[in-house]
Amino acid sequence: MSTRIRIMPCLDMRNGRVVKGVHFIDIKDAGDPVECAIAYCRAGADELAMLDITATVENRPTLIDVVKRVAEVVTVPFTVGGGIADVKSAAAVLEAGADTISTSSAAFRKPAVIAEMVKEFGRECVTVAIDVDVNPKLPSGYEVYIDGGRTATGKDAVEWAKQVNGYGVPVILPTSKAGDGAKTGYDLPVIRAIRKAVEAEVVASGGAGKLEHFYEAVQAGATILLAASVFHFNTITIPDLKAYLRKKGVNVAS
């Protein structure tokens, strides 16, 4: 496999603390973001994501002071999402030290914002996240959700991914609402369908519970493996995961 597979722990943030939920609800505290970031970088994470999970629904920007504090300690590429609605809010996050911004609800509501961000910051600084859930009535069987998974849009997820891909973003991050925090495995059909439809790299997100799930996601076409619960609560360590994937013949960073 030519593309190197990257491991990306995700810090879901609420009120300045790392938290983790199941199906986007039932939120539990999982620690201090700076301590978590330091630990993940030391453990061999290839990238780090931080998502302010209530910024959009609370109609406020990302907590910039938390971004700054985490950016000071990370030693790997750092992606931040949540409440990034326009070029101005994206600029604030990048200036605070993030390498990449991730936009979801705002991008869906006003797709032109994707093009504006790509033009302003360069395509390598923009990721588009897509929350999805099963809807058999749509062509792909998956529907786009916004507002932290609270609002159904009626839009086919694969069609939206194709549209996003047209703006030249290098990474698309679909998260399965059904899989989120459930530890029952990534939603492989949606990873496969989006990978087949776009040139962008696809992140596997939502549902990792055991080592096999990560390998299945690689086989489905994901090149970035995002997880939260299994790393936060030490069910799986990053060195163990990399060793397992290497044994399976997967090209992972050392």
C-alpha cells in the first residue's frame, strides 16, 4: 500500500475538558486536553484532532484559548473543528496554532465557504467533516446530519462528499452517528462508498472498539484512522495498534 496510514486520536471538547459520548450523547469526562495531547504525541500519534462538540449548537466560535494551549504542546499535525463558520473564525483557529481546520455544518449550509477557505488558506489547511446516519430512502443509503448530529438534512451523504471533493479539499471526514462511541466497528459501507466517489483521503471515524476494526477500515479505503474512547480510556494503545497493523502488512508510521 503506497499511502501511509495515520493514527489520529480525537479530543472531543466541552467546557474546556475532553469528553466522550455514545451516538453524540451520554457525555463522560475524559481528561484535560493539554495532558491528553502530550500523552498522545508521546505514544506515537501521527496526527491529532480536537473538536468543540457544542460550539455550533451554542452558536459560538471554538474555544481559542484551548486551541492555543494544545497547539503549544503538540508535535504532530493538529486539526481543529467545531464552530468554524467562516474565513474569520477559521483564521482565528489557524493563528492560535492549528495546522488544519475542519468545518461541517457551516460548510453544508453555505458550500461557498469551503471555496473561500481553500482560497484564503490553501487546500492543505481545510478538512470537511460529514456526520452521517443510515437512511434507506436515499441513493447511497446515508444521509447528512448537521448541528453535531442533531439535524437531518435530507441530503445524500455520498452526493455531498462528491460536491465537497469538487472544492479540492484533501481530506473528508465522515463520522457515523450510529457508530459514534458504540465500539461496534466503523461504518464500512459509507467509507467504501465515499472513497470510491472522491479523490480526497477519507478518515475512518465513529465506532472503533477493537484492533480488527482499524484494519477493516484500512481495507475499506480509509487512510486516516480516527478514534477517541479506545484511546482515552486505554482500551487500545497507539503502539499496540501500530504493531498490529504492521503485522497485517499495513504501511504505518513508526
